Amino acid sequence: MNLAEPKGGRSPDARAVALDLLGMVLDRSTPLDTALTHSTSLAKLSPRDRAFARLLVATVLRRRGQIDAALDEKLSRPLTKHQHQVRNALRLGIAQLAFLETPAHAAVDGSVKLVRRSGRAGMTGLVNAVLRGIDRDSADALAPTPEAEQRNTPDWLRQSWNAAYGASTATAIMAAHSAEPPLDLTLAPDAPAEEWASRLDAEILPTGSLRRRAGGIVSELDGFAEGSWWVQDAAAALPTRLFGDLTGRAALDLCAAPGGKTAQLAAAGARVTAVDVSAERLRLVTQNMERLGLAAQSVCADATQFTPSAPVDAILLDAPCSSTGTIRRHPDIAWLKTPDNVTAAAGLQARLLRAAVALLAPGATLVYAVCSLQPEEGPAQIEALLASAADIVRIPVASDELPGLGDLTPPVITHEGDVRTLPCHFAAAGGMDGFYIARLQRL
């Protein structure tokens, strides 16, 4: 039952829309971005209610482990799989009580109404009692402690990060996932940073990206229509900087959509060909480039089978991955991805790397990047490639190539000379996405 579409032509309710979105993600395994894009009910809400519905869903996903633990403490017996809407209504209520500072009467009454409208009127008393009890007792599971917050990360991810980065850094990564991320922007080459920081109420990060903490609809912000900037996390802006001077050089952007790195390559003076297997996503690249006033050729093709018409000097492979480095922006990833997804992504990455390497002319550069925290998708891919290809070498990244990152802990540049950003980097300023980046060259 879709409660987000009320009868009689009434306007949708933000909590009902949030309940529908949460069900799409947790009960039907729909990525949150897809659910948001295809929700007609969300589009009918006022901007304020739309933001509230999105915040409700994101908060439940960020804090799901804590919320479920607190909920299970209060239930004398577990809810059945047929009572998923009741559980989701309770999750929304707890999120409001514990994390969004919603007045108790509004949070409790809102969830009770959702359950009644879902056809479970007989359970409204339970919902009321559970939420009142949680509001009264301040459950330990909801405490702002590292131990409580670690519940918000599935065991397999927590164990993987402990092994890869150590317990202390893993804890910092998980803590970084608990807050709403700021909006990062990459400026067009002729856009003065100080001026745009003032106009957009943003700060200039040490890496040069602009960071905006205030809300607002992106397409309505100053400079969007004119193409003065584009949205791009500070970490995502790093890979293209490792090519050096690109003026007049032919460059391939493999798996290019939605086009932030294509824009960087073109803005740096490269002759860019953007390749993506999805025609729909490639249209996003074209639209973004047109808005920005930048030029790139677009080719819809499988990057494992694509061959350019002429040799290229630079190849950027931002490979499809599990995206666990972007959980701070996409909290559904923690609950939708599994170790099998990592294995499948690693297999595709290996094929893409082999295909990209085959396109390199002697002396040409390949930059490989993934927005994943999983070692299987990052360093393991590069070590396997280097072990099997005698004519491919790693070109270590020097600290002066990425100014503004030298003082971060753990170090951004690894012992091998690759780049590893983590969500806990720039923590005081709002963190950054987790990326692994390696630079290779054909002899």
C-alpha cells in the first residue's frame, strides 16, 4: 500500500512519502537515488517538506543499526515480515525522537497515523507505547558513543575496514558516515575562488574545492545555469590532477557518467572522448558539458571492448565499484551491498583494467580510480595487474602534486605511492569520500 498518494486529491504527507521511500530501499532493495528520482509523491511536496522527507529517510539509513537495536529492546516479540510498514513507521519515529529533535508529540503521532493509514489500526497502541517508552527511557543503543554508532555498519564492512585500516581508523570512518555531508563544488577554470566562495556561502578547502554547508536546490544556486561550477566531492576531483599538463592531449574518460571528471579533463585543455555503456547516463554527460560550455566527444560503448580511432595520451578509468567510499552521501549502500557485490565489481574492474592497458601507447598514462574502501577493488587490482604485465609500471604520486593533503592522518599517499582518501579525512570540515587512485604508465 502506497500511503504517499492520498485519496481525494489531497497533498501528500512528508512522513508518508518517507515511509514509501524507506520501504523501496529496505524492503525492495531499490537504491535510494533511484527511489528519489522515481517518486512522483516526493515531487508533489513543497521544497521544505521534500527536504524533510529526504532527511527522514537518510537519517534512518545512517542510524539503522542503533534504531533497530533500540526498537528490538522495546518489543516483547519480533515483528513479522508482513509488518514491515509498522517497523518502518517505528524507525521513522525513533529517528525523529533521537536524532532530529522533533517534538515527541509530533514524532509519535506521525508514526501512529502512518500505521493506522496502512491498515494496521490494531497496532497503533503498540507503536504509541514503544515510541513513548523510547522517548522516556533514552535507550543505550541511541547514545552518541562509538560503541553505539558502530551498530550502524554491517558486520562484514566493519570487519573489512578493521583489517584494512586498523580499528581506530575504521571507527573514525564509521563516525564520518553518521552526519549529513556538505556539498562540494569544482569551479570552472576562469571562476575566481574567493568570489564564488562568498557568493555561494562556501569555504575553500585546502584542495581547492568549494564546500557549501547551507542547503538549497542545486539547480537554483548562483552560477549553476551559467556553468561556473559543477558538483563534485573533493576526493572525486583528485584523479584527473595526476595527469599533469593536458593541453592539447587526447584523453579517454572510461565509464564517464555523470561527467564531473570529463569536465575536469576538458577544462584542463584535453581533447576528451567520454565513453559509457549507458546511453541514458551518457546523456547526463552531454547535458552537463553543454551547461558548462565545455567540449567532449561522447561514445556509448562497453569500455572492455572499445577501441579509439587514434592513439590517446591519457586514460582515466573511474571504474564501477561497490561505492562503499560514498556511504556518507549514499547511506543505503551500507544495507544494499554485500561481499558478493564486491567480488562481482572486482571481476569487472580487472577486465576494464586489462582493456584500458591495451589501449595505452608507449609513454601514455593511465589513472585508475574507485570510490570504494574495499582493498579488493583498489590496491589488490593494481598489484595483480603489475604482476601480470611486465610493460606496465606504477608512477608514484608525490605530495606536492596534491597540495592541501600532506598533513592528513592517516596519510593520503600510501607507501606504494598511490592515493587513498577516507571519509574521516577533513573530518572537522565534513569529511570526504573514500577513493583509491593509482597512476600507471606503459613503458
